Amino acid sequence: MVVPRPELHWYEKLYLPSILGGLSITGRYFFKTLFSLLSFDRQKRVTQYYPEEKWTLPEGYRGAPVLVKDEEGREKCVSCQLCEFVCPPKAIRIVPGEIAANSPHAQIEKAPQSFEIDMLRCIYCGMCQEVCPEEAIWLQQGYLFNGYTRKEMVHTKEKLYEMGGQMQRPIKKWKNK
Ligand code: SF4
Ligand code: SF4
């Protein structure tokens, strides 16, 4: 299919109107920002004194993915690896494990032996949350992560559970126990 290219008028070929239009928008925002910085009225300011001032995140904001436990503190993840498979940038690495034979829940399901999310790769897309059959992985509101090394930016299973905490949801792998 050939998409027809519209003919430019002579004044469009000068590019001058477009340049002036762009400069006028830049100038408008320059003065708006300048006056807002001088303003003591917080409502009028367009800048924010981050990190002292934090955003008010909208409901449904998707921050970092975390793992959650159920209301009794049991792991919901069954290490099915669906999230690892679907993750577009391959940020998730799971080593499936077994629940110890002497555990009262040993016969129910698997649990991850290790579960890592590389936050330098994660694009916060939410696909892992969408596919999880156990509602074990969620994108929560946290977005503030930093570290001095790449290794520090890889969230381990312990850290993911620490960030996720407990969550009461209808899907429970333990319901037959
Ligand atoms: S939010 Fe997206 S990129 Fe991040 S771990 Fe989940 S699937 Fe991967
Ligand atoms: S978090 Fe969900 S999708 Fe990922 S391995 Fe665990 S149960 Fe499967």
C-alpha cells in the first residue's frame, strides 16, 4: 500500500512557522516554570522538591512487582514459571523447588526455591501479574529503588516477599488442606 505524501505549501517549505511555533511553546513553558519557581503558592508550582515531596500516586499505579503471601503467611507462588516465560525483557529468573516432605502442605504444590527479578530489566508492564494463576505476584506502588551495583538491583525472593507482605485474595492453593 502506498501512502500518499501531502504536498507542502510554500510557507511550510520554509520551516520557519514550525520553528517559531516550537519556540513559542518552549518560551511559554520557560516563563511558566520561572514564575512558578518564584511563587510561594504550592498549588501554582509546577516543580516538586523531590525527594522531600513525593507524588500522590493515582489508584492503580503499577510500580515494582513483588511476591505476596496469603493471610496466614504461606507462599502463594507455585513456581509454575508462567511469569518467567511471559516477561518481555526476561527479568524474572525462577528455580522451582519442592515443599519439604515433612511439611503439612508437602502434597499440595511446589514453591520457588529461588525467585529473582532484575529491576534493571523490568519494564513494569504487569504481564507477570496478568498471567499468574495464583495471584502471587503483584505490581505494587513502590517505585523508588537504587543501588550501587547491578547485583543490588536484583530483587531476591526474600526481598520480594518483604516488599509484598501478605494479601488476602480469593485464589488459594491451600484451600483443600
Ligand atoms: S512487570 Fe513486566 S517486565 Fe517487570 S517482571 Fe513483570 S512481566 Fe517482567
Ligand atoms: S508468581 Fe505466579 S506465575 Fe510466577 S511462578 Fe509463581 S505462581 Fe507462577
